[in-house]
Amino acid sequence: MLRAKRRLTWHVTLEVDTSFSDHDAAIKQTINLIERRLDGAAVTNFEVSPQNPTGAVTRIVVNLPDVQDRERLRNILTAGGKLEIDGVVSPPNPEPPRIYESQEAALASLNSGGTIPPNRRLMVYPHNNLGLLQKDWVVVESPVLVDGGELRNAVAVPETGGSSNYNIEFSLKRGGAAKLSDWTAANINRYLAVVVNEQVLSLAYVKSQISDVGVISGHFTKSSAEDLALVLKSGSYPAPVRFVEEGENR
């Protein structure tokens, strides 16, 4: 959709893998989400259109005005935006959450002969450990407790205690709030995982019943927290999207 006559100086080409979903619906929904993300990022002039929409994979071209931070905008366009809240398979607090140093160790903990039971999933958990990025693994329950379709709002907020880090506060719609409320009421001291794009961002134990409000903590900067909140609010793409190229418009 063309939003203004201002010159569109560069473009980003994205590839949408529609082999796992309805082709026409996936392309239409992806374009709508791209426009929503650009609106949320305060981009006032842009054009989004499919390029040769044939076959199982379709490219979408996003024509854009010049902006101060192109890399940031590219990341906003390509982020999956898939949110979920899951119960963690772990002894309850006061024991620490059960995390594993490798995927193999997480799988072995299931005692299932090397297969993942249908009621379990393995999730990577990248986190900061004494200033170093460490990638561990967590076992969570299946099916998902609450997914991103239940999200009502998300906003970046400063972390308390004088830190320069930011968190993301989110609120849920009525259906998601009811599911989270019922689960947390019955599982005091158990651990919950906040998962974004198949990676655990936060682990926290349930101190008391939770209904419609939660927090994602992850040592975010102000800009990264704002961008993730924007992506989560816009919703997740219906099919995988990857960056193909960018270039200057003539």
C-alpha cells in the first residue's frame, strides 16, 4: 500500500515459505503484518507488494523512504514475533529451574529412549552468565499454555533498581488471561517460561495466581525492548519469512 508521494529510496526483499500454510492467505496476512510493523515503527511512507506470487515460496518487496537506522528496520521486518508461555518441566521453587547444558542432556532427562514425547518440547535458553552468553536447554510442557494470539498489548519499561536495562510488560486478552489464571492458581512455585521465536527469554516461578499481566526480562536495551514489544504486538507471521536482499531504488 502506497502511503505518500515521498520518494522511496531503498527496498528490502523478503521470502515467504508458504509450503506449510494456505498460499494466498499467508501472503495477504504477511503483507498486513509488515504494514502494521512499519506503522508501529513510525515509518510514514512505504509500499509493500508481492513479487511474482507463484509456487510454494513467494517474495515480497518492501519499498521504503530513507531512515536513520536501516538495520533496525530490517530486523523488525524479519523477526518472527512468535510468543508463547509454557510450563517448565522442573522441580518447583525453592529448587532452581532445571536447565541442561546441551540438547542431548535435555533429551536424556526424559527417559524416553531418545524420542520426545508428544507432551514435551525442548527449547534453547540463551542467557547471560557472568557477562558471557550461554546457551542451555529447557524442557517445557506441550501443548502451549498461552500463545501470542492471546496477547493484548506489550510495552517496554525500565527495569527497577537503578539498572539501565529494560523489560517488556505484556497483557493478555480475556481467554489467555483465564488460562494463565487457572494454571498459576493450581501451580504455585512451579516455573513458567516465556518463549519468543522458539527461544526461552525468561524463566520465573509462580509466586501467586497470575491473570492478565506478565513481564519478559532479558537484559534488554531500551531500543531492543521497544522493537520486540512492537513485533509482539503486531503478531507473528503465518509462515517463515527470511531476508533475501536489499538495494537502492533508481
